[in-house]
Amino acid sequence: MDIILAILGVICIITGVLGSLLPILPGPPISYVGLLLLHVTKYAQYSSRFLILFAALTIIVALLDYIIPVWGTKKFGGSNYGTWGATLGVCVGLFLGPLGIIIGPFLGAVIGELIKGRKSDEAFRAGFGSFIGFITGTVMKMVLSVIIAFHFFKSLIIAVF
């Protein structure tokens, strides 16, 4: 049973790292499940402090992934219209696949700013802020998933060899 759980853990870790790049998959939560799967085997016993820390980081990064594009819109001069547009763009983009998740916040912020009556250059600047927020969220997810993968494979290699 330990071998099956470890193999499932490896699959979760790989899927989690890939999910950090593919917006349709929640990378860090899947990576964390892989860590938990290894924890219940004889191959690794992580401390509760370690598991709680990574659970908290996973939750924080998952939440920030939705918040940062909106924050980026504001930071680049977007109004409440652009912020709401970016938020709606994220929600609509979730149903349109990976490209929708990338383009949704950008287009939502631009459309929101245009509705407010902003000039197109101001609207596109707010959209760019949303895109920068998306990239920042992706980098955060990737970093966390890779750190989780490092701990997973370090523990597995030490246990097996």
C-alpha cells in the first residue's frame, strides 16, 4: 500500500507543478495532497508544524492567486470599474479554459475602464496591471509547488536509498 500511495504522491507532485503553469489546475493544493500521501506512508513522517506551515502557505497562495490580478489593476491606475472588471474576468475566464484565465482579467479590466469612460491607453494600462498580477500569481504558485516537490522527493529518496 505504501508503494501505491507514494506513486499517487508522485503523480500529485508532478500534476501540481504543471498545474502551477496551467491555470485550469490548482497546482499548490494538488502538490500538497502529494505531500500528505507520502506522509501517511513509511517513507516520510513530517512534523505537524511542517504540514500546518505548508497547508497555510498553500491556502494563502491559492487565495492570492485570485486577489493579485485585481490588486495589479489598482496599482496600475485602474478604478473600481477596472477592479470589478478584472474580478469578473477571472470568474468568466475560469469557464473558458487556460487562455480565458489568462486573458479574462486583462479584458475585464480594460472593458471596465472603458465603461467608466477612461481613454484606451489608461484602460490598457489597467489591463496590463491585471496581467502582471496574473504572472505574479503564477510565479508564486510555481515556487511553492517546486518547494513542496523538493521536500517530497528529498524524503522519498532518503527513505528508499
